[in-house]
Amino acid sequence: MGRSYYACPQVDALVRTPIPGVALDMLFLVAIQGAAVIVLGKFLHLFLRRYNQPSAVSQILAGVAVGGMGLRSAIVHVDVDNVEDMYGSYISAARLIYVFLVGLDLDLAALQNATRRCVAFTYAIVAASLLVAAIVSSGLYGSMMHSPVRTPELLAATLMVALTNTSSISVARIAGELNLTVTENGRLVVASAIATNLICVLGDGVLSSTALNKVKKTQDIYLGSPQITKGFLALGVAGAAVWLVRPAVTRVNARNVGRHHVRTRDLAAMLAALWCVSNVPQVLGFDGLPTSLALGLAFPREGPAARSVADALGPPVNGVVLPFYFATIGMRLDFNAMSGAIIVPGVLLTLLGLFGKAVGAAAAAPYLDIPVSDALRYSVLLNVKGHVDTMNMKFAKSEGVWAEQALYAMIIGNLISTLIAGPAAAAVLRKEKEAYRTRHQAVESVTSGVTQEEEEDDEENPLPQELRMCACVHSAHAAPGVLSLVELLVSAPQAQPAINVLHFFEVQQQQPRGGDTDDDEEEETRNDAVTEMNTVVDVFARATGVSFRQVDVVRRGAAKDAQVACRRAAEAHAALLLLPSYKEQRYDGRMACRLEERRQLNHHVLACAPCSVGLLVDRPYRSSSGAGASFQTPTSLLPPDTGGRTLLHPCSDRAVAHVVAALFFGGPDDREAVSVGARLAEHPTIGLTVFRFVQRSTYDSVTSSASGARSRRDDLVVPTAGEEGDVDERFLWRFYENYASREMAMYVEKVVETPADVVETLQGMAGMFSLVIVGRGGRQPVELMAGLERWAEAGGELGPVAEILASIESMEMGSVLVMQQHKVALMPSSSCPRR
């Protein structure tokens, strides 16, 4: 692991290839092996994926089958010292390439949220594994050796690294393929695997560089060892490269502004630089995995450079490199050398590693507040070895730690540990899916100050919980409104998980001009639509600090587009799905439905969404400035002459950029609207006012200011959980206690008597607010909705209140956000399109 080797040092001089140390017939047979395992692995995965098994399991089984065909023994003209000589160079290169992509794809903000839990879990796992290895090192002496080891300490240290280590590549591949990284526990497993792997890489490097592996304990060895000098050199090169990667990539992005991908020469230069820097530690005798991972983490995500690198490396790595990488685990088995003296130590090594991981995970479970059964499943995933154990076999053999038979024992152990990780990952996936499906996926459940948990905890300053969102857009012209709303819903950009932006675009059919011109023009049109959206998303990412992940989807009809949107939201474990309303503002200020397909898309998404849905009726041409700044620009890019803040907060003298209203009639949809408003109120540029509509027969007086509401605070009785119809009262009481009483928002009660009063009040909001948040309705009090049937019929997707607001043709009217709260259902809705 801390060393690099060349494949096959002795070859027939008559059949040399341009690749040093590789014979022509060997290269040909390895190519046959690669093609065979890739094809066979795909066929096996067609069956195993029904049981949620990762493709790595199919590829390993394919490697075992191909290795048993005799291709492994058919290589001639090559004197191979062991199997690692044959595949070592390929494995090292594959690790470096893929771990860079892992670092590039990691959600840094989500990992930052899991730092404390990851440190605790990793510490428990590593400590328990080291302890088990130290205890059993003397007992394994007879199973792993035929000749005495030089020092017992060296055997114990090497065994500690072997049992503790985790294949971060295998764990990241399994978790990424099964989409476990979007969950909190899935990120915990991946982060712990990476941290454990890095700790063992460091330990192996220290072990190979210090006097332990030479049994020379003079002081000058520690101070003047050439290997230690090389270690500091590798560390310096890696640190300089990580420090320079951001400014270098930023310059590349600046030269390719407005492009979907960077120019070919820029891409080639970046790939060459990344490859050379990652291989510097390899050349110096250390593992390049930490350097490659650090480069991926430091690589800027926004801009065409990251898209170009990911698109250039992703398909070949996922389609060819990784399948052969995992298949070599099985192909390295030598069935002729199998015996009880090899199988028993291999199984024993697997059980010992699993025991150490299980003890550590079970010990950390109470502190992390996770069930012990889940912790044990995670320990199985963290015991995946991949190639990490056999990477240091030459070092162990050269120092007399164990004999040749230990190689095959470790191969068997690696094979077993990876195969049993498949069922464990499938069990974790099933539980996470069931938890998401049966949990209340709503903003109300994750907004501070309005949930039941916050009322019970009674924290002085409750912090907002993680809000996972998914946004849908149709064009670059309509995207700024949705992305601006996303920015304002993010309380802490550095801690916000990446937000998926689904871009639905239509490839326009061009008139063919002969030859392949039609295909070229169609691709150019696609790139134009995608590139325009790339530009908008990159601007918001740089200006806001929020991580966006754009996913381009070709339109295939309303039903199929809704299916894609709902599936993506479920895969992201989103609590809120935002998409534009079918009503769009014309240049004269009127609202119209330009495409009936978008109305159908809204209808299907509302019917089958796995979480709460927000429909944004955007008004980009609003002329009034009295209600706040435009919703088309990130807050950091607002005009500098006003500082981006032109209004006063309704409860204080603080300047704000947007004045927002949330309307509450009653019911879950209106509670969701107020919850979104409460989330917005936590942003420093937002001033929120919540209007509660009540009937005069119910309330004899109206409170139109926060001070008046505060005077009635002591008279407000908090209903118990068992009383019917009191959910709204408890909700509003928590909102008042945590927001209105702290002058973060204003609470107003509006008394109405007839439907005309409701319509008049809503129409009077034109020019007062830049955004009005309402519930879709359908579950609101009947007495307040009586007389609004005409509006309810006209706005089936929006609801009567939103339809009234969206139909106001005044150019001073602000945008409208229509909320539908998620309702937990045991069975999918029958109106949802089949998936």
C-alpha cells in the first residue's frame, strides 16, 4: 500500500511491448480476461440487482469464474513472482483515478455536518481493530509463517494494519451505486471508510520508513533515513498541488466562460497534471491515494472544468476500469493452490477483522444514537478489504513477516469480506428506503421552532436542521427565480447538502441538410440549452456558496417527466421539491398558461411526490420596488448602492432586501407555508409577516401588530396533543414563541366575515410583498373557504387562495409560492404514473 511496483520484470525479449515489463502474449490474454469479466459481470448483475446487490459483487463472481477457466495459467513467456506482479500496476492506477472521482463527487457540506459523528465512529472502529490485532498476533504466528519472524513487534504492527484497513474505494463504490451517500448514516460509513483507509496508509508508510522494518534502532536512522526524506518530499509536493489546484482550475474556467466543456487542450493539460502529481508519491515509494483524494476534494465543483473532467473520466472508469478492478479480486485466486492451510487462515482473518469492526461499531452506537443492529451492518461494510491487504505483500515477504501462503489466505479473506458486504448493503438500503417512505418529509418537520421536538427540548436558540431540496427548472430564463428561493431557504451555505437541479429541456428538431448535418445540429441545440443553464447555475453557486448539482433531462411528456422528478427527489431523500408553476408572467404583467404540458406536469408531481411540493408562480417583470429587491438575482449580487437592502424589517429597524408574507387559514398545507416562511425568516435579508385569517364569529378582536399579540401571550392556552382540531393552535403557538416573540417575524390576525373580505384582502397585497406563501388547500377549514368555489375550480393545481393571488394582473404583485405538505401513505397514489 505504501509502495509501487512494476509488472512482470522478466519477459521474453522477442515479444516485448511498448509497455515496460509486459509481454505481448500476456497483454493479449489480460485483454481477453478484461473483456470476459466485463461481459459476464453485466449478465450476473442483471439477476443480482433484483436483490439490491451492488455491481462489485457480480464483477468479483465474474472474476472467479474467468479465473477458473484457466486463462490465469495460460500466460506464457513470463516469469511472475506472484499474482501481484501481474495486476499490481493496473490496480495502483485504477485506485488513483477512481479515488480522485470519489473526492470530486463527495458532498463537502454534508460531510462537514457528519464530522463529529465520523470522528467518533472511526476512532471506535480503529481502536477496537488495533486491540484485536495486537491480542491475536502471537496466536496467528503458526498459521501465517513457516520461518521465525525477525521481531514480534513487526508481526503485530503489520497485522494491525491488515485487520484495521478498509477499502475506501470498494465502500464508496457500493454506497454510491446504491445511493446510500444521500443519507446521514450512509455518509457516516463512507467517511469512516475513507478516514480508516487514510490512517492505515499513514501507518503503513511510517512502518516502511522507520527502523522497525530494518531492526536498526540507532537514532541516526530516524533522522537521516532516505525513505523519511522521500516521505517529506512527497508530502510537500502533495501540499503544494492541493494549494494550487483551485487557482489553476479557476483560470481554466475563466478561459472557457460560456462553454459546457473546456477546450481539449485544457482538458488534456488538467488530466496530465493530475496524473503526474498523483504518481509522485508512487514513484517515491508511497501510496498516492491520499494525494489523489485531496486533489479531488480541492477541485472546484462549479464551472466547465469539473464537468469536463467528470465526463471524460466517468464513463471509462465506471464501464471498464472498475469492473476489471473488482474482477481481479476473484481472478487472483489460484484454485490449484487451495488447501486447508490457506482457506482456514483466510476465513480466520476475515472473522477477526469483522469482530474488531463489530466491537468498535457496537461501542460507538449509543454515543451516535444509532441501533446496534445498524451499527453491526455498518461494520460489515467497513470490513471490506478489496485489494488493500495484498498491496503490501512484497514488503511483508521481504521482511519475513509471513510466507507466500499468506498471500492466498488474504485473497480469500478479501473475497469473502467483499461478497458479504453486498447483502449488508442491501439490508441498509431497504431500511433507509422504508424510513424515507414512512417518514413525514415536510419542511415543518425540519424547521426550527415549529416542530414538536423543539417544543419539548425548549432550546434557547434552536438551530435549523438539514433541509434537503430538489429543484426543477425548464429553461435558463426561468431558473433564477427558483434558485433565488433555494438560496434564501439555505440558512448556512457551508453546511447545506448539495441541491439537485433537474433541467428539463427539449431538443428542437432541425431540418436535415444532408449527411450527418441533422445529428450535428441537434446535438448543438442540446448543448446550447444545457450550456445556458450551466452558466446560470455556476453564477448562483459562486455567488451564494451553495453546492448545486445540475442534472439534464430530455423532455418526454408530462407523465414521464413527473416520474423522473419524483424519482430524483426520492433518491436525494428530499424534504422539499420546488418547480415552476404552469402560470407564467407575460411582458404586460398578465399571467397565462403557455404550455398545457406544464400544467399536467404540476398535476402529476402533486399527485405522486414523495415529499412536500412548492409551486413557484414567478413574476420576473414586477415593477414595484416597495416590496423588496428582485427574486432574479443572488443577494450578494444586489445593487451595491443600496447594499442589497432597501426596506426595514417589520419587527425592527434592521434593513432587509425582501418582504415576505405567509398566509394561514388552517390545515397541513398552510402549516407548511408558514414553516417555509419561518425558514426564510432565519435569513438576514428577509422580513416575514404571517397573516392568520379568522372569522368574526370565532374571534371578537383582531391583533394587527406583534405588540398586540404579545399582550395576549399569557392568555393563550396551549392545547394538549389529544384534543381534536388543535394541531393548528399548537403549531401557531410554537411559531409565535420562537419567531414572533423574538422579533424575527410579525404575527397578524385578519378577521373576515364574507368571501368578499378574503378576496379584497388578498388583492390588497399587490405591491406590499415580493413573495406571498400560501397553502394549496383542500384540507382547510370549510367555513373560511365557503364562497370561493369559483376560484377552486379554476385553480385545481394551485388552490383557491393561490389562484386569486396568481390571477392579479397588477405589475406590482409579487411572486406566489404554493405549498402542498407531504402526507405519509402506505401505498402509492393511484394517480401517480407507473414507475
